[in-house]
Amino acid sequence: MSIAQIAFLILVFAAVFTAAQAAIGLLSVATQKRKLNARLKVAEKVDGVSALVMELRKQRGLNAEGKKGERLKWLSDLIVASGVKYEPRKWIMMAATAGITAGLCVAVLTKTVLLALPVALLVGLGGPIFYLKYMAADRAKKLGFQLPQALEIIVRSLEAGHPVPTAIALVGREMLDPIGSEFGMAADEISYGATMEQAIERMAERCQHPDVDLFAATVRLQERAGGNLTGLLKLNASTVRERHKMRLKIKAASSEGRASAMILTLAPFIAIGFIVITSPNFYGDVIHERFVQIGLGILGVWMFIGNMVMRRMIDMRL
């Protein structure tokens, strides 16, 4: 191969690589812009601050006053903390479909209706709750990571001479969800007539995050006692960042315990599955015995208790 051909291939590779990098960059920017404008899309569909506040509250599962439902308060807290768009009819249809499908699959595979009913209830009722818990935990993780950046934006805006509501609205426009939507809702409520203390307090109630509670306490202290809000927010941002680092250190320190819990939980099921596949009659001849069924039930309960104990041992919170 001549030098000219090698140079040509190098130029082709460079051109393809540059085009791929440009495409990835444009795609990432478009995705980021779409996420950034998630709350602003609601503003484009409604007219006025009042309608915007009401629509945002409705989508979070709040009433017209911005409060959570009194019935099943734990479920209302979970729905609001998850940030999932509140659509009860759609949720009920999806949960019922998933539960019925799971029940029918179990009934067809095992030919046991009594086993299909609890499975259907577990999937139909437990599945949505598990999903909301997962979304709430993921949202809380993102909030803790984004909050120091949001506080620094507010500090820089205040140092530039902007009023506090303008600084809060800036965070709502410039940052990604979930922190962008939360501060955006707070800015909208301030424009709607609420005081800054009330808006931040409602944001803390929606987020249910200790770092956001600390920010709300800082604002409440400054509103009532006075003082340099810029300096307090700088200290708040530093504290939140240090707490986030400590959480990461705790997660790293407890990784061995979590891995052990996962292995000890999965190992019996993997072993049983391997035995059933390789030797179907190994348990088939005795599985109908009452003593065996009671023993397996006791082992299952004992394993559940062990998992709860290990979870409690590694569950460290700040």
C-alpha cells in the first residue's frame, strides 16, 4: 500500500470520526434541550400564571391549594416525591392489565388458579408501588446531586444584583429536571402571590429530601432573622456537597454487604432452577408432601428476615 493510499484512508477515518462526533453532540444537545424544556412545554399550552400553577399542581397529584391528599397519606407522599405525572385512570388500567396478564400466565403454566390470584394481586398492586418507590429514589438522588449547582446559580445571580425571585426563576429555566421543575414551580408560585418562604416550604414538601429541607430552613431563617442570604447559601451549598460526598463514601463502604445480600438471596433460587432443569424429578416426587411444603415456607420466611436484617445493617442515612 502506497503512502498516498494510507493518507487517504487516514483522512476518511478522520472525516467519519468527526461526523460521528458531530452527530452524537447534536443528539445530546437536542435531548438536553428537550429535557430542559419539559416544564416550559406546559407553560406553552396554558395562558397565565394561575393556569400554569394549577396545571403543574395537578400533574404532581396536588390539589388546587398545592396540598397533598389526606387519605392514604403515604401513597400521596410517594406519588408527589416520584415526580411521575399523575394520571390515575391510566395507572389503574395499566396495573389491572399487568395483574391480569401475570395471573393468566401463572394459571396457564401451573394450572393452579389459587396461585394465579395472589400473583395477579402482587403484580397489580405491588408493581405500581415498587415503580413509584424506584422513581422517588432516583429523583431524590438527582436532587441531591443538582442542588449545590442550583444554589451556586442563585448565589451568582444575587451577587449580580438580581432579586431572589429572579434568581430562583433562573434556576427553573437553566437547569435540567428534576431540580429545574421544582425551582420553576416555586418561581411560578411566587409570581402567583405566595411569599418566598411559602414557595420554598412547599418545594421541600414536594421533594421530601433532607438537603432541600436544609435549604428551606436556611431561607426560613433568613426571612425571619435577617442576615446575608448570599453567604448562607454559599455555606448551604458547601454543606450539601459534603453530605453528598459522605453518602458516596457510605455507599462504597457498604458495597460488600450489599453484594453479599444479593448473592445470598439469589444463590438458592439459581440452585433450585438448575436442579429443576437438569433433574425435574429431584423435587417432583416429594414436593406435594405437607412436611416439605411447610419446610420450604419456613425457609422462605427465614430468608426474608435475613434480607431485612442485612438491609438494616447497610442502610445508613445522613
